[in-house]
Amino acid sequence: MSSLTVLLLWPMIINVFSWQLKLPDLMALSYTGSVPELIDLLTLKLGKSEIPVTSLMSVIVQLLLASLFLFLSHIALDRKEFK
Amino acid sequence: MIRLRVVKLLLKRDLKSVTEFPRLELIILPTLLIFVVLSQIIAWGWGEGSIADRPLILIQAIIDRTRLIFTYPIVIIFIPMIIADIVTNEYEKGIMLMLVSYPVKRSEILISKFASVFSISWIVIFSTSLAGILVVYKNHAMLPPLVLVVALFISIGILCFLVCSVSTVISTISGSTVVAP
């Protein structure tokens, strides 16, 4: 079941990896590049849809999601009754 | 408040159970082999002439392809399996009941379990990736830029963090060795 959930979350995970490959360019541009170039590099497009998703945002969302899961497991263990 | 000293003691115990004899070896050895062989094949496939011109693209190609074959299966299958094993197994054997009866908080038990699997999976995946890069360096004298390696390290960390947290919540709620993985 955990494997299935990870598979369902996979599109979001893929986003982080595209961000990882863009990071060197991003760092180089932050010294020399212009603002439109930087925004273009930060913007990802999901499939054919036109909704731009910033990959940096997806990293933050992933970290928040992971913290939420941890919090949920903390609640679950707290309320567990051992017989 | 979470007491670091208690978490450290629990972590030591959990790390021992995660790195128990056949488990870690079964994961590391085949995956290391796959990674090194794959990085070699990709390096040869690019041809001698083109490698010198495009070292960065080559290293990116290695990371890209090995991710598909190596990182995805290990992340999807092995991490949930290890977490499910150390959480649900302890439910079923009654070790968790014993732990809860000690003067330790349940959050401390949870954090130590999560941290042990998270750190081990991060180290295993990153070190095997590094092994592939080093083999390419030995044969073709090329190193990726440091920033790419750092980016790889960070992204693997984020990935492991998310997958570990998902697996932890499902294992804790289900409590069954059959359903959790």
C-alpha cells in the first residue's frame, strides 16, 4: 500500500528531479542572467497544459506534504491502543 | 519536548535492526553492480570522440538513466519494505508494546524509526550514484561539476524524506505486515 501511494505521488516527485537537473544553470544565471531568463528556467509546464508550475514551489510542497504525513503518523501512533 | 538523548539511544537500536545482516547487503550489492555497469555502458555508448566535448551531458545522461532503472525501484519497493518491516514487525512481535511501556514518548519512538530508515536510504542511494560517477572518472577522466553532485544529494534527500514519511504513516495506521508494503 505504501508503494502504491508513492506511485500516486510520482508526478510530483518527477518535478523535483527536473529541478535538480536545472539547478546548475540556475546558479550560473543567478550571477549573470537576466530576470526573464531566470523566470523561464524556474517555470515548468505540466504535459500539454499551459499551467506553469514552478519547480522550486513543488519542492516546498513536497517537504510540507512529507511533514504532514509525519504528523499524521505521530497522531496515529499516539491514538493506537495496545492490547 | 523531545529528548535528544533518548532519541539517540532508540536510533542506535533501530539502526542495528535496519542494517541487520542480509537486508542491507541484498540492497547494496546488486544495485551497486547495476549502477556501475550501466554508467560504463552509457559512457561507451557515447563514443570516444564525443565524450571529451560533452562531459556534462554525459554525466547528466548517466544520472538520468540510472534513475530510471535503479533509483525508482529501490525507492518504490525497498524503502516501504524496510519501514513496514521495522514498524509492523514490532507491532506483531509485541516489541512496540514493550517500548511504549518504557518512559519514552511515542513521538521519540517514531522519530528514531523514521530517522534510521531515512538516513540509511539516503546514504545508500547517494553513495551508489557516486560510485557510478567515480567509475566514469577512472575510465574517462571526467568529473561532473560539484554543484550537480550537490543537487543530486539534495534531491535524493527530498525524495527519501517524502517516501519514508508516506511509508511511515501507512505502516503505523495499518499495523499489518501484509498491507503496509
